[in-house]
Amino acid sequence: MKFSVYKDLLKRYYAGESTKVERQLVDIWYDSFEEERAVAEVRPGEEEKLRVKERLRKHIDANKQEEPKLKRNKQKRLAPWLRVAAAVIMLILGITWFKPIDFGLPSRKYRTKEPIVMHFSTNSGEYKTVKLSDGSVVTLNANSSLVLKDGYGEKQRFVQLRGEAFFEIRPLTDRPFWVQTDELFIQVLGTSFNVKAYDYRPKAEITVSTGRVQVSKENKGQSLLLHRGDGYIYDRANKRFRKKAVPATLAWRDGSISLAQVSFSELALCFRDVYGISLISTDAAVLSHRYTLKLKYERSASQTLEIICHMLNKQYRKEANGSLNIF
């Protein structure tokens, strides 16, 4: 029997289109992992096997229609044949499990969504420094998260960022460091840089302190090479980059954000960055005012808002949706 036949069988099994007998056959093949430990080195590990089998069963339960049960004596007559057939499939497919064969069960190497092995996050008014296994250091700003994928530091260095972080990357020429945000990819060999990419902000920002980084859009369009001292803003609305003035220091790493003559909309964004709360107003005086103050992480949201309201001679209230309204 050609190998494609076995592939088709597993495709039907995975899609929930196999017959009762075919499901029995594949189930016996899976069960054989318990009985045949002598060749375990060419088969999936226990965790992998259970996870894949559970995926298969969920798909089947969701899609199949209940079939009439076979009589007990008929099952007995089929069992020897099923076990022989399952053994044949095991011999043919067992040694090829890790090859990228497209029958609905991709190998770990070829999955687009690899298992998450590490997740770091910060709360409102908090920042955290994390040392990675390769010696690189990442400092997360408030309300941010960093995800490391399976195998980080071995053959690749790939992380996903939501929010803001400052990266100090150990140079490894054979393993470039990649940062992915919601729309951008940033590649470095060894440098220090800052990325601000909160998903609610209309713009993302990249600032390079040392070395250089390559920044590209998710759709593989425009890309930029940034050097020490460069800063760029990516506008999500028009999908374009523009150069920006680089601040003298990244003060948030010391637990504060300094604002100088900023608009209410920028104040509200920074307030949300730090405290995770939306700041709103419909008052003309509040909206037209230019704000100069320091948002300190050691203060609570209400303490900071009291300072802002005292500055404006205004009050605030908490709305039903959790936002804070200055009036």
C-alpha cells in the first residue's frame, strides 16, 4: 500500500471524516506508543503525544456524527486485523513523525504557533528588568508583556512585545535577535534600543541608543536601518515611518515619565501607559491646556489625577466603563 494512503487516513481522522473502523485503527496506533518503548526515540514524547491526540479527539467530537455501535462479537473479529494494520502504519509513519508532512499534524519545527515557554509582564505603575538566557537584558515598562518562544537562545532569539521595553542585546552574529510587535519586525545583532508599541496608541516608536537595528513592516514593505541616536515613529494609520527627536534620557526606566508642554491627548496616552486607565474630558479648558509634569510610578493613579486637577482647578469622576473624567 502506498504511503499516501496512510496520509489520507490520518487526514480523514484529523478532519473527523473517518469511519468507526478507521478511528479504531488510528487509536490503536496511538496506543501502541505505550507498548513499544524500545523505539521511543523516533516517536513523539509523552507530552507531545497526549497533546496531539487530544487535538484529534476534539476535532472528531466537534465534527463527526454518531455512528451505530458495532456488535461486541464483530469487534472481536476485527481487533486482530486492526492491530496488524496499525502496526504497519506505526512502522511506516513512526520513523517519519518529525518530517514536515502535511497531513494536519505539522512537526514542532514547522508550526507557526510554537509553544510558549516564558511570559513576562508588568502591572500598572510597575517596571521590571529581565535577564534572558543568552545574557541579554530587557526592561519592561508598565502594562507591558514579553513572550519568548520555544527554543529561545538555542537556534534563534525571537520575542514578542506588547507595550514598551528597553533592550540591551548580547551580540551573537550567528543568532540575530528579533522583536515582533503587532505590526513591526525589528532585527539586531547586538545593540541597545527602546520600543514603544502599546496596541492602543496610534503610533509605535523605536529609539536606538547603541549599535544599529533593521526595522520592517509585517507586510515586508518599507524598511529602515537605524543607527545610534536615531529615533523613528511608525504611524499605524498611513503605514509610514518618520524621524523623531530622540529624548536625552529614557526616564521611565527610573520610574517616571517627564512631560513638557504636551497636549491632553498625549497626557492621556502616557497616563494609560503607566496606570492602564483611560483619561477623558469634554471640558474645553482641559482639552486646550498644555501639560508640564512628571508621572511618577510610585504614585497611584488617583494621586496623580489630584495633582492634574489641582493644576486646572477641576474635579474628576470615575465613569461606569472605568475611565476617569476630568470636568
